[in-house]
Amino acid sequence: MAGRGGVNDSHWDHFLPHECQPHPSILRLNSHLQWEQARDPLHADIDERKVCGTGSGMIFANTILKHFKDPEKARIGLVPCAIGGTAIKEWEKDSSLYENMIARTKAALNHGGILRAILWYQGESDTLSDQDANSYKHNLERLIHDIRSDLQHPDLLFIQVAITVGDPPYSELVQKVREAQLGVNIPNVYYADAKGLPLKEDKLHLTTEAQVQLGKMLADVYENHGISNKSYPVAVHTVWDEKGKSGFAQDGPIDCTECSQGLELSSEYDWKQREFLPLL
């Protein structure tokens, strides 16, 4: 969910649709594990190898915020973790990307926040070989299991995005990855389908308009399966691979006593109403 909307020739156009505008109640955990007001590009200091632009995280958060009785007192915390151009095997347990994702999520919860759901948008990099495409379903299901285990939440809500690459009909490998994503049969795993959303000229990354649509689609899925489910109190994580994304859910605060870095939290923030949106 690093977001490449509005990025052309390694430059971001700085155009922000009204759905992406910053809000005092929407925060993000920066690379120094400090909370600050969230704004696009959410991954500017996380995915430093590439130019980040508009993503679907702010649209998602702004849409969710509307459902609070008092949005001004609510807190939605976004935790960016996405790294562009990565295959799912690079996110397997014990890898640097996976461990950083888990550590940042726990750090975000260190002051009593609640993890809500995983938003996962990734897979395009796995359409480059038969081996990666054929093993995608197994790798994805193992990743879901590992995340739920390490965060001690066996029913963690997992919302993924079914990828879109090029124009339909999709290539055989793209179709294999899509079938793997749509074929996951694990409780509390749902998806939003990116098929048909407008792509940039590279036929890979979503346009800014498409990011807005996807953010709203993810919010719809979350509202149907997250907020309505009393076992999920509030937060989200998202992963973009050049080609991708992710998020989290937890029924109570996670014990972060083993986190190696502390989390600086400004006293101006009231965390009694809090939602976390980790973005991978």
C-alpha cells in the first residue's frame, strides 16, 4: 500500500483528491516509531527505494472515520510497512520484511492501541515465474497463519486485494495468482477485487482515481466484516509490492514488552478511542 498514484517519471504530482486529505484523527507511525498526523505519501520514509505517491490508505481511513459517533475524538493509527517490488516469499516468517512488519505493529500497540485487520495488496511480483505463481496460495496461507500466531490472534481479520496487471484477459500467470487469492478458504479472510480499476500507462500501478476507488472498496469490506464483528476492536496494516499491500486485527492490547524500541506518544492525543491501520 505504498501507493504510486500520481507518480510519473520518478516524480509525484502532489495531487490529493478530497478523500485523501489529512485529518487530525488519522495518525501514522513514522520510521522512528513516533506518531504524527498522517498524509500522503504514507510510505515516504518507509519505502525509500522508490518514489511514493497517492495510495488507498488515507481514503480507507477517512471512510472508516465517518462511522465514528465523534470523529474528532477518535484515533485511527496507520502503520506503513510496504516495500515495492517484493514477492510474497520475501515476507515469509524470519525475513527482514516480515520481522519489521511485526515489530512495527507491536510498537504501535505498545501504548494500548488495538489491532483491527490486515490489508494485504501484493502479488504482481509473483506473476513472473511458474514456480512463484504455483506456490502463491500455499505461501499466502502460511503467511496468514504466521501473522496470526505471532500476534496471538487466531481470528485476525485479513483483507486482501485480488491483483490486476495489464488488460483482461489476463496472462496465465496473473490468472494463477488471482485464482490463488480468490481461492483462500480460511476463516475471516476476505478480498476486494482490483479487476477493472484503471491502471497507469505501465499497466501495473493504479491511477490516483483507482486508489480512491480501492480505498472505498476496502472500507466496505472492513465495515462488513470488521466493525460489525465485536471480536475486532480497531486497527489496520497494509503491504504494497511494486506490484502489492497488507493490515491487522486484535481483540485487546498486545504485550510489547519484548519490543526493542520504545514508542514516543504525544500527550495531546486521547487514545481512548483508537483504531490502527498498519500499511504494508
